[in-house]
Amino acid sequence: MGLLIKGGEIVTVGSRMRGDIYVEDETIARIGRGLDAPPGAEVIDAAGKMVFPGFIDPHVHIYLPFMATFAKDTHESASIAALIGGTTTYIEMCCPNRNDDALAGYELWKSKADGKSACDYAFHMSVTKFVRETEDQLTQIVKDGTSSFKIFLAYKNFFGVDDAEMYHTLTLAKRLGVITTAHCENAELVAQLQQHLLAERKTGPEWHEPSRPESVEAEGTGRFATFLENTGAAGYVVHLSCEKALNAAMAAKARGVRLSVESVLPHFLLDKTYAERPGVEGMKHVMSPPLREKKNQAVLWNAVARGFVDTIGTDHCPFDTEQKMLGKDAFTNIPNGIPGIEDRVNLLYTLGVKAGKIDLDRFVDAASTRAAQLFGLYPRKGTIAVGSDGDLVVYDPEYRGTVSAKSQHVNCDYNGFEGMKIEGRPSAVTVRGKVQVRDGKFVGEHGRGRMLKREAIH
Ligand code: URP
Ligand code: ZN
Ligand code: ZN
């Protein structure tokens, strides 16, 4: 059965037009004005609404064994939350740790998502060590359609790689034509600063930021860029949080390093005073890189507006209050992470577009199109064009609501953005032509999502 979306304002990067979209056999078949619905087609009246390409979250954690516990979501809960918030594709970090076999880890992550996700998904493959079998294993994983790597310069002895391992990963990535994403913080400095602070009995969540200051992130960003420069590989800094790191990234871009930049929702809207709140309230806002001084928020918005920050993801990584309490005696034991997959689009639209910080074009680009282009999904995903997948968000700019843990679908007992007002939300969300969400409710098919096979395009 076909689907006709009628009379909406169709918004893609570089174009806005009022018109109709007809989806057949999962893909967009026609775009125009006054299209007729074939017999039996479902019709959505989009008058007064905008129609966006399905949004893409390029950085999420769903299955994640980390810091003595597991992130709370399943692929079912995370994908439903994603869809309700307008995200129709997510890219999950596949994160076996240093002691795990990479290929076994990859199969494990795939099995966790298979048949469970209600929206489409892909993986970034983490390289957490580089040993004899790594090259063959990664080559096999890329052939399987996972054409991006992830390295952590942080998290010493767990996910973290040393400089030699980074070099070998980037050399292989260059040869295979894949992009490498990187968490950029100096692991050794973080470890030393943590011990120093704990020795001074500075144990609360407010000490998390001083243990990983901006300069530590800037060093990681600059070092990653230098390794890209000397290997010729393509790279992508994940969750860049502050001006110092941005300056390191921009200096690299300016000298021709093949570097793209992602920032994530919390760093635009929250600042380090949230993590300074007493007890578990502070712990809820512990993530890495940490929440920064407020002045960085304007820097990040401006960098998105000017295209220096390419994409906006979430780094969705929910731990509930009981899990956060693992760190009650030492901030170094607080599971790092915060949910965001459900709220990203509405908060960026409200506090970015409506607040005049970014325009609609950059909003669609940063929250959908650029990620599709960088990660080998374009034009199947990330745009509205004949032949693209029928992943569409009919967006109601008149909706008014409030973000709250009470109404969220993410499997977590708090929301780090609690109480923030939203001005707009999806009124219908489709995945390959099937309506999965209507007005904040999941009405679709569980497990509809497919793993997306991606070409190595770099
Ligand atoms: O605090 C964070 N970011 N948790 C998830 C792991 C990571 O570093 O992305
Ligand atoms: Zn990270
Ligand atoms: Zn992450």
C-alpha cells in the first residue's frame, strides 16, 4: 500500500517547497503538487506542517557494558524513543573492550539489535586494541557493511587505544576507505588528575569536570588531527564540547586535514553547574567530555551555524539513578552518560531554530543530511528525493510541550533536560513508507528496523 503526504512544506538542505510526497515499496516514488492518491493509498494531510527527511543520530549507545554496569535501553525501547522524537536512523557504537575479541563483539552487538529495532540502524566499529588478527577482522567487518571505525583516546585500560594502535587503525582505515570517529581526551592526564583529586578527598560529581579539563580534550583533538594528517585518513571527532577543542579542530581543517566534527545535545543546552548539584542530581549530569562552562554553548551554536561543527548527535547513553549512585563515594565510579535520543530534534528545533541560533537549513543538515553523507548513507537516507527511502518526519511547529522523564519512552528514571519547553514535535514519522509514530505515540511495527549496509566511501 502506498503512502501520500499532502500539502506540507518539504524542507531539505538548500530547498523548501510546498508539495506532496508519494512513497511506494518503501521508497519515495514521486514529489510534486496535486499528486493523486492511488486506490488504497494511505493519506496524511500535512497542511500547516513541515516535512523533513528522517533525522539521523550518528552517535548512540544502546547495548553497552561500561563502568561496572550496562546502559539501560534495549533496541526496542531506544528505537521507539528515537522515532517518537523524529529520529529514523541511529548509528550505534559497537564497543567490545580491550579484552574482548573484536569479531565476536561485532556479532554480539548485531544480535542485540536484530529484529528488535523499530527503525533502521548501523554501527561504528570500535577498535579497542590492535593485535595480529585485527586487520583481517576489521576488513571482514567493513565487507559486512560497517564502514566506520571508532577509537577512544580516553578510558585507559578499557576502551582506550595508545598512539601506536591509533596509527595502525588509521593506516588501515585509509587503505579500506573508511572514516574513523574518535573520542578525544588524553587518557593519561585524565587518570593522573583523577588520582590527584581523589587523594585530596575531592570525590563528588563536581570534580568530574576538573579531572578532564578543556585542555585535555584540546590535546586529544589536536593529536587525533596530527595522526590523520600523517596517515591521510578521514576522521570525525565525536562529542566536541568546548572552544579550545574546536580551535584545535578548526586549525586542522584549515591546513587540509580530512576532519569532521560532531557535537552532542547536552553540550549545547547544559553547563557544568548541573554536575555541581549535590548528590545524585549532579551525578545525573556526569558524562565525558564533561559539561563545560556556559560560555562554550554560544561557541558551539555559532560553530554549527557556520558549518564548523558538521553534525549534532546525542551520545545517548542512559544510566538510571541507582546506577549513578555507584559513584556516591568517588566521582570516578559514576557511570558516564545521559539519555537524549528522544529529545534531540525537538530541543534543537526549539532552542536552535526558533531561538534564532541556527537556520532551518543547517538544522536539517546537522541533524540528518551531513551524517548520511559522512557515513555512506546518502542519498538513501538524509534527504527527500525520488529513490530515497520513505523516512519522513511530518513536523507540527504549533505543538507545545515540556520534556519530562514522566512521559519519556527511553528506559531511564530521569531526563537530563527535565522541564525544558518544546515548541514543535513530529505529528507523523515514517520508516520506509510505514507510519511508525503519530502524535507522540508509537503506532507501528516493532522490529521493522534493518541494519544498514554502508559502502566505504572515504
Ligand atoms: O559519557 C559518555 N560519553 N558516555 C558514553 C561513552 C562515551 O564516551 O561516548
Ligand atoms: Zn565518548
Ligand atoms: Zn559515546
